Amino acid sequence: MTKVAGDSAIGGSVNGSQPLKLRLQKLGKDSTLHGLLRLLREAQASRAPTQRVADRVAAVFVPAMIALAALTFALWFFISGIDDATRFAVAVLVVACPCAMGLAVPTAVVVATGKAASAGILIKGGDILERSAGIDTVVFDKTGTLTEGRPAVVDVVAVVDDVSVEDVSVEDVSVDDVIAIAAGLEKSSEHPLGLAIVAACQARGKKPRRVKEVVAVAGAGLQGSIDGVVVGIGNERLLTGLGVVVDGTAGAVAASLAAGRMPLIVVAGGRAIGVIALDDAVRDDAALAIAALRGAGIRVRMLTGDRRATADRVGLALGLTPGDIDAEVLPADKLRVVQALSATNAVAFVGDGVNDAAALAAATVGVGMGTGTDVAVAAADIALMRPRLVAIADVVRLARRTRRIMLQNLGWAFGYNLIMLPLAAGALSSFGVALSPILASVAMSLSSVTVVANSLRLSRFKMTP
């Protein structure tokens, strides 16, 4: 990732070839790396739902085993005396030690979250890992998630009109006028589209116009004023609100949409003066990620505020049908769409922006792109510290494998006790089969080792290259 003077660099980053002069702003516990390690430790220490079930069973199991040992002692005391009574009672207590039961889930969580962290996937809790195993629907935000999030201006068209933009009436509005006004509106914006427009203006050697009273209209665009003349940039929703006539831009808008680009109309003085077309490249691994999710039996949807034609063009490149796409969605509507899907499905929402935070929090599992905003990463349950969308399919596969390991561990722990307890209590001693306290301790240790060894198999889990 290219860095320039004034940018922040995260500790632990790898410098490519140029020498750097850095100013330390955070030390020790305040550093980003320390924060990530703290989150990882908290995740590994958190309890998965299966662990809570095991804890409740153990809360009953322990006193039950103490009672069984007392009963064993009493029975053998009356049958053959104090020696056998003590031997069998101690064997029961040793065999019944719930070590394997207690290790069954935590060891799997620790190994799985550690494996994910090594691949740049920060899973913030064992409960999140377990919820991820049940995901049946993944909803992607488009811009900055399925696409690179670095749109570029690919065309600027000026519309001949009679409009005052500098307190003078001009008949021919140039392309430079259009881009300068648009850049003036977007100059203070951190939205990727705004950054692209400002960059395009600077590339032409032009200065953005000084625009006052700039306000954002959610899901529509920006508006402001130049020397008392109302100017704006956005889609038809914004222009309709401003009472703007957009007939002169119909051809340029249609051509942009036909090419699968995103057209933004620039207006001044109540008239349309030009169209700026932008394009945002689809991530290299987006189609692979969607195919991998579908291969795992997961339904995939895309949310975007773009026009339907632009959304369908991106969807086609990713193998999505129009039925899989929700286009022209306002930021507030993302939350409603995710909530509606979550009512009947286990939904993972993947986003990177501030306006994705509510949807990330509302989803069954929120997945934030580490290259996005801090708000999105904080609101997410899982953070992808590397921009690899295929990692989402890896998370689901890893979570499902971990759940199987957990169940296998618990099955072994309970099965071990089911088999060993009768032997330890001397139920087969009349046939010459009995378990001494020494052998009981060896069997108990092997049980715990078996659970740990089974969990360690997760360390061999293959992530998608």
C-alpha cells in the first residue's frame, strides 16, 4: 500500500524499498499491534456456546461423580472391606476427573483462532467462531468490498446550456468548469468517489472551485453554493430535490450506464451542466470468493447504492443474477435489509465503511475489511486484516471444521467416562477386569491428550492461497 508524508504506518508493517523517517505516536499498550494482540487473547479466552453447555454438564457431573465414588466405597466396604472400597472409590474419582470435558472446546477455539490470525483473520470470540459455522447467507456491500474502493474518473462531458456559474452568463460550459465545480463540492469529502473527482481535477492542472455551505444528501449527493448560485453533484434523486432540469444530460448518462459506469450529474443555477463517469474495478478474488461460498451451500447477495444498471454490470462479472442484487439502497436501508434477512437466516454482512457499521452490528456475524474505516472494523465480529475476500469462505470452512472437532472432543470425553467408570467402580472385577488408581490416572491423562491432539488437527487446516 502506497504511503505518503503524513500517513500513518502500523507497527509490524513491512517496508518495500524506500527509506522511511517515522515519528512514534503510540507506544506499548497504545499501539495498533498491541491492540490486535489484546483482541486475539480476548477471543481465545471467550467462551463458545458449546463450552457453556459443557460447563453446565460439568457442574452436575462433578457432584454426581463424588456421590458415585461414595456409593462405590460403601458397597465395596460391605462386600470385601476397606482395601477394595478405597481402591475402587479412588479409581472412580481419578477416572471421572473432567479434564477432557473442560479441554474439549477451549483447545479447539484457541487453535482455530490462532490459525485464522496467522492468515490475517481476526475472529473476536469463540462464540463468533461457532456462529460462523451456521452462516447460510452472506451479504456484501459493493464499493470498497467487492470492488477495490478506488474509483477513477474515466469521462467528463460538458452540457451546452445557459447557466451562471461565476456571476456571469456563459453559453458554453467547458469540461474544466464541470470538474472544477465537482471537485469544489467534493474537496472535503472522504468518500472514494469524491477523492477520485478531486484527483481528476488536480490531474488536469485545475483548482477546485471554492464552494460554500456544502451539505450531504444521504444516498443522493452533495449541494452547496458558489457566489450565491446553487451547485450540486449526484444522482437524479438529488437533482429532483433541487428542481433541476436534466434533459440535456440524458444521452451522456445513458452512455455511461451502458458502459457499466457510474454517472454523476453536475448542476449549477438550476440546470445540468455536465456528467462525470466513474468506474471502480472489481477485486481480483471477488468472483473466486463468491464461487467458494456457493460451493459451501451459502447464498450470496450484494447491496449497493448504485443504479441498477451499474450494479447489474458488477454482478454479472461476479456471477450474480439481478435477483441477488439490491441496488439503489440508501445507507439507512442497509440495516433494514440485513435485519429482514436475519429474521429467517444466519447472515454474515461484509462491509468497510462508516455507513456499514449498523448493518455489521445487526448481522449474525459482521465481517469488516481491515482496509476500511476504523468504525467498520470496530463494529465487526471478524476483521479481515488483509484484503482477501476468499478469507470469508475460509472462515466458514474453519468454523464448521472447528464445530466438528468440538463435538468429537465432547463425544470422546463423555464416551471415555461412560466406558471407564464401570471399570473403575469394579463392575467387572468378578471377571478379573479391574482398574487400579494408577491405571485410572494413565487413562485419564490419555483422554486429555487425545482431546488436545484432536484439536491440534485444526493447525493443519488449509487456507485458500
